[in-house]
Amino acid sequence: MLPSTAYLLVSHGSRDPRPQLGMEKLAELVRSRMGEGKKGKEKFSSYLPFYPSSGWGSRQSLLYSRYSDKVGTAIAISNAWTPLVETATLELGNFPLHEQIRRFANKALAYSYHQIQVLPLFLLRGVHVMEDIPQEIAIAQQRISDIVEIHQLPHLGSHPKLGQLLINQEEIADVEAKILVSHGTRRIGGNQAVEIMAQNLDAIAAYWSVDPMLPQQVKDLASKGYQEIGILPYFLFSGGITDAIAKTVTNLQQQFPQLHLKQGQPIGATPQLAELIVDLIANL
């Protein structure tokens, strides 16, 4: 983590407000974690009005940015480093992702950052990570030239310890078998990481969008004599799909009354997840 680098956490985007609320909370946790060890140092000041102020100390300088979206904005910036971490969405945002990146680049430049690292908060190495986000970054980079360098980091799902955040849940304690439910991708090899994670968690994998799906995996476990089955949603936050999974679990419970199906929680915005994100950034 370098003082000259700003970080943009990119999620898929949703009409459901819960994922974005989770993203904002997570960004704040990442800022806090990255800022640890910087206590006692000055922080960036807030936006200041465009007129001289005797309150500006010698450790501050006035930066005029011709790249600001608001003409005439003046920002007082402390020389000390404070992490700049914000969020963006690939889809369903107010602006296309490349425009969100461009605006973030303007802000980063105003705060004397000359490099942006984009971290895809995606769990699978699918089309969004491998094609869509790189294309949006390329458009943004073209529009801001080389004023600020933009780099894409490995996606969140590449962290080897991510699965540990799912396994220690009271909701699935003492189950006989576990099913890790991921969204899934049709990209060749894109689900391999889920299969490996499921194996490491002593679980089997199921997918929401591709086979094998959750009902089939529950039926297979039931046919083998398992009764206590834990369902682990491999998603960052609660949303429309996790709600749909819950309905599916309810229907399966009615279909198989001899089973005890227990559904866990998504990963969620936790200090532990923020720690993994910072670790992913630090170990590039």
C-alpha cells in the first residue's frame, strides 16, 4: 500500500439497496484498517471554501485542480497520508463504470494521488472480472490520459482464506453435510475456485445460474442418508438472490420433511473481510 495510491472497490450493482449499504460499510472498514498505524498523524482536511483563510497551517497547501467536476473548487490538503477508498458499481449505477472511475480519478488527483487500484469485489473469475471491468478501465484510462494510472487488482474471490469467513456460523453448527451455493459462471474454468473452496470446507458446491443447482444437490445428499444439511450462501451481502435461495430452501424443506435444512448467512461487511481485502492489496 503506497501513499500515492487510491483504491476503488467495485461491486456488481443491484436495485436492492442492501448490497450498496454493505459496500459503504465495508469501504469504511477498509479505510479504518488501512489507516491503522497512522494514528497521531494529520488527516486530510475537508473541502474548504474558495477564499483565503488564516486558519490554514504551514503543513497545508492549496491545490487548484482543473480536473475537478466543480469549477473553482479549492481543497486544502494535509501532507500526511490518509487512505482514499471509495466504491463503484459495474451495473445499475447513476453513471457507467468508466465514468465513475473518471470522477474518482479527478478526486484522487485533487488529493495528490497519481495511481488508482481497482479491486473487483467479485467472488468468481467470470466475464465481469475478465472482460467487462478491464474494458471499463481502458475507457476511463483513455479519457484521463496518463494523468492518473489505473490498475486492476485480483478479484476478491482469489484470496485463499475467504472461505474461512463462511464456515464458523452458528446457523450451520453440527450439520452432517454442507452445500456451498455460489452464483456460478458459464465461463470455462470460472467455477473451479468454488469447487476447490467447497472441498476445503468439507462441502459440495451448488450454483444459482448453472448446474448442479441447489435442489439437485439436496436430493443427492438426501438419497445418501444425510438429514442435517447446512446451506452456505457464497455471496458478499444479502440481496435478491439470497432471498430467492431462502425461498428455495423453504420449498425443499417442505418437499423433504425428514431433512433439517439450515441456511447460513452471506459473508457480510465485517472487520475480518476488510482484513482480507487489505491483505490482498498488501501482498501484490
